[in-house]
Amino acid sequence: MTSKLNTKIAVKGFEVAFTQTHQEDFISITDIAKYKTENPNAVIANWLRNRNTIEFLGIWEQLHNPDFN
């Protein structure tokens, strides 16, 4: 059975969702982006287009997904 803990933490006056599953921690990037603007879609879209982000995701896939092409 999977243990899952959902919590909200306060960061600089904003609530950020925090989830723990299989002893792994996950934090909501949407909630973090709301710190910059009320419409976080543009912040996240720009972050995903960033060259460093794309390189990081490629390296992460190579390490964690043996079938990555």
C-alpha cells in the first residue's frame, strides 16, 4: 500500500502544496509560480522552454528511464 501525505506549507505568505509518496517529496510548481503572478501558466511555460530545464529533464530521463530515446 502506498503511503501518501498531502500538506500545505506557508512560504513568504503563500500556501504551497506538498505531497509525500513512497518516501519521496513533491512540491507544487504551480503554487510556487503563483508567487510571481496570479496566472502561473506563462511562468511554467517559460521555465519548460528554458535550455537548462530541457537539459536537466534529458539527463534525468537518461538516469531514470533505461528506454529513453
